[in-house]
Amino acid sequence: MLFLAALQTEPTVHPNGELEEFLIKVAAGDRDALAALYRRTRTAVYSLALSYLKQHADAEDVTQNTFLRIWEHADQFRSTGKAISWILAITRNLSLMALRQRREEDLPPEDWDALPEKPSLAPEDRHILAVVLSALGDQERQIVLLHAVTGLKHREIAALLELPLSTVLSKYHRALKKLREQLKGDETP
């Protein structure tokens, strides 16, 4: 039950200004700023890539390519939006390109175990989380992970996934209901 509470609590999100500063420094060629940006956003980038690609190795490749693109194109970031949204848009585009290059397969359980750990989750809870998340549809899982891991607001998720806000909200609430039902089923002897 601890991990369901973790999904419903406000995730740790770094201030957008901090990420913008890192992007400005990256555009100027500061490798340390890229390393700091990577440390702060890698979990969100990897989670989004995994939600699209469903394979650990492919998600790692997209994560690496995302930060390579950031290094090459940080000067194209405009501070009119959120830095994390710009970073995740790169991730989304690279993930969709990777999907076009191969046919989609089911996510093996060992890849869910490879999700970057949240310090508040015990290994047993992570396993249960992986099992119950597998009961969600692809978009539901993406929306829940984007909200829980990256801290994006539903409106930002809607823009990122190019879905109406009402669709994102209904899929999110339906996903939480499914997660609760899954957990209730696991608790019965």
C-alpha cells in the first residue's frame, strides 16, 4: 500500500528555473551542467521512454540519445515553457522514432524491475507496483508514471501526449481505480 500512497503524493520536482539555468549553461558548453541536468531528470526521461518502448535496453538508448540531443541543441530551448516539458518532448519524439523502427512487444517483468528506484519504495513494493502497473493500458501507465515520477500536471501531460485534458484526467482516475482494485484483490487471503 505504501507505493499507492507514493503515487498519490506530490512527487519531488526541481524548480523549473534551476533546469532552465542548467540548459543555458549546457548551451554554453558546460559539461557539469549537463551532468547535473542528467541527475535531476534521468528518472523522468527513462520512465517516459520505457512507457513508450516497453524494453529496458531501448529505453536506455533513448535516454542516452535524449541527453545527447540536449547537449547538441540546448541553444534551441526557449524559456516560454517549462524546461522539463522541452526535455520530455525530445524523449517522446525519440521514443516514437524508435517505435517506428521496430514492432511493439510486451514489457517483460524484468524491465519493470529495472525502473529507477524511488527511495521510498521497498523492493517488495516495487515488485507489487510492477505487477499492478502491468494491468494498466499503455496510455494509462504513461499518464500515471508521468504524473507520479516527473510531477507534471495533467494539463502538461495532455500537451506532451497530444491528448485532450479531459481524456488525461479520466484515464488517470480510471488507472488509479484499477490500481486500487488490483491491490484489494492482492490483499484477500
